[in-house]
Amino acid sequence: MKTTKVIALAIAAAAGCTDATSTPVASNQQAVSADGDSAEVPASFLAGKRAIQQRVAPRSSAGVVSSAAKNTAGGIDSLISFSGSFTTPGFDDAGNPQSVWPYTMVGRDPREGRTTRFNAPIIPVTVELLDRSGNVGHTASGAPLRMVTGSDTVTSTLNSPVFQRSKTTAGNVQITDGMMRAQFFGAVGDGDGDHDDQGYHTILDPSVKPTRTVRLPFGTYRFAPKADGTCCAFILADASTFANTLFPATADDTTSVLGAAEHAGDIHTRDITTLLLRDVYLFQGSPANCCILGFHSVDVEPGDARNGNRERQYVMNYSSYISDGLFGSFSDITAFSHEMSELFADPFINNATPWWLSIDPFTGAGLCQNNLETGDVIEVLSVNPTATAALHNRTYHPSNEALLSWFAFESPSSSHLGAYSFPDETTLTSLSPPNLLPGCVPAP
């Protein structure tokens, strides 16, 4: 349940809007500061920072986190999905042996050889940083602390390989469609060459919805101004506070981003929704403990007589479009493609796997988890964490993703080309150590 309530306003997207409000205001206005310590951080603050993982469980306006366990047999009102399982030795959260691992993924069963199309609404989100008085704060030069996801960011996102076809080893496809085809290649084969929508495909049809605005209270954020003194090179927001501005506190809440969009009819339960921001990243507890670049989750709302009183589950992701140079090879749609791919693989945030350990052989950095988070496996790696795709006169940097065969400890892999990763098959060449107990402790 939410502990704070943050007003979210619906505003019209202005034609030609850029990614930051650059109109200065009176120079005698005081810059935002906190008890003598400025909320401003230097542009170099992100140097050396790495992406950190956050698994956001489904959120319920009733104050109860849904188990999302009713995602089969028509028990919920949500997007089209299919279920399967793999078999391999492992241990559950409590350390009990488990060998069968069920999962639910986006789209139809690959064995049916059918195409599924999803409406993919994009909601641009503006972030306003408030001062102690609850008004929009200002930089030292007097520019308002308002970060706009403008038309240039939206256009670049629409032109990216998340929504446009690009050449991959799985065909000329959207990147999430290619990932699904690659990992179920044994069931779908080459089909018709992937030059149309026949056969097994899972396709996103994007549409841009009205911009929504979130307002972050004083003390819950940091920011770095641009070189010209305007807002902002980036914003760092407290993860809990930020999430509370997205998810409705009650079933009839229209002040949160998702609540307002749901009640306005901008998004529906059968959609795959994106909340798109520009250079807004999250921290946990302390700004030094950053940066979460995005997450995917589910907004759980009660049903009514119109949908047979089935629980409504809105599958969504928040992603920041990343400006060049902030996070090394992570740029433009890296976070967005990461979250969308993980959403395809684990839409209801309940796909458990055997414990796995991903270790960077060069830095020694490691990550231990037991879920089907396809991008997290690779995010810790320093070599080839991203791929490249040239589209619309720019080079995009989608994230590489681990395929189902890696989580299933298959040897050899049943995925296309015997790979464990996509779209770059060379990123993952070996499996995690097997038979790990909770915390990735080797079983005796």
C-alpha cells in the first residue's frame, strides 16, 4: 500500500517538444537545496555506476501484492499468454529439490505456428521536481526542474528495433519477436523466411498516448543540470517514491500515471504498456546506490460485471531512453529493449528457475538469481552486453538477452544456432554452475 500520494497530471503532448524545458525564469529564484546540501549532483556523478536489478512484484490497489497465480485457464483478464515447462534438477527458494519448472510467456504457444499482435501503447512521462513549498523547483540558473520526454525521444523509440524490423539470425523481425523465435526454434523452424507476419510471430503495434506528469517531492531526488544550466542531464529518483507515482493507490485512483491512463481508456488489459522517460534513473535508499534503468511489472485491479468479475492485470514496463555517454555501451534503447524482452519472458513476474550464477570472467562481478530475467544474466557482463542495429540513420544499442535454454541448463542448447543468447549469440557461451542452493551455494 502506498505511504505517500503524489499528484499526476495529464497534459497534452506538444508538437515539436524537446527533451528538456530550456526556458529560463527570473534569476533571483533560489535553486533547490536541502538544508544547505544541494539536490544538484555533478554530471560526473554517474561515472563508474552500473545498472542494478530491481524485480518489481505485481502491485495491487487493494494493498496486497498479487501472486499472479491465476494467469492460466481464463482466471484473469490480461494479455494473451501461453504456458510451458522445462525439466532440470535444481532447488526452490527454501532449498527444496525441484525438477519441473513451469513458465508463462507472452503470445501464443509456438507449436501453433500462429502470429499474435499486441497493442503497445507508449505513455511519455514528464517529471517535475518540487521544492520545499511544493512548487516546481529551479536550477541555479533559474530553469525549471522539469524533464520532458519529448517528440524526439518518442520518435527515436518508435524507430528502434523494438518496434521496427531489423536483420537478425532469427529473421528480419522486431527484436523481441526474434528472441522468441530463436529460443523456440525447434518448434517453429524457419517458417516462411520471416518476411511477413505468417507463422509464429509475436508483434508489437505501438501507439503514442497523452503525456502524463509525475511530481517528485522535495528530498526524494537528485539532478544534474545540462551544461547550459537547464534541466536536466539526468534525474535520480527514490525508487519507492517513483513507483508510487505510477501505480494507483485505489481502484478509482486517477492521479497516478497508470490509474489515469486506465480510466481514460488509453491502455487496456490485453495491451503491453510502456511508460517512457528520458534519463530518469532510480536509486534505493541512497543516491549512491543507483542506478535502476527500468523495470517491468503488473498493475492488478479488481474486475466487475463487465469482464465477468475477473481480476484485471495490466502488464507494463517503465524504461528510460539513455543519452549517449552516461552508462558506457548502454545507450538509447538498451534499458527499453531489456525490459521489453524480460516482459515477454516473464509477464506476470512469477517464472521461477533453478538458481543461476552469472559471472563476468574479466571483472569477477557476479549475479545470483532464480528467476527468468533474461537481461539480468547479461547485464553484469563487461563484454558484449549490448548489440547494435542500424535503423533510420542511427545505430541503436539493444541489450543482449539470455535464452530459455540457458535457464534450463540445456547442453547442447535447443535454441537457434545452438546459442544461449540473442541477438548476439557469442555473448553467452557457457552455462551457470548447476545444482545451486539458495544464494548460489553449491549443493553438497
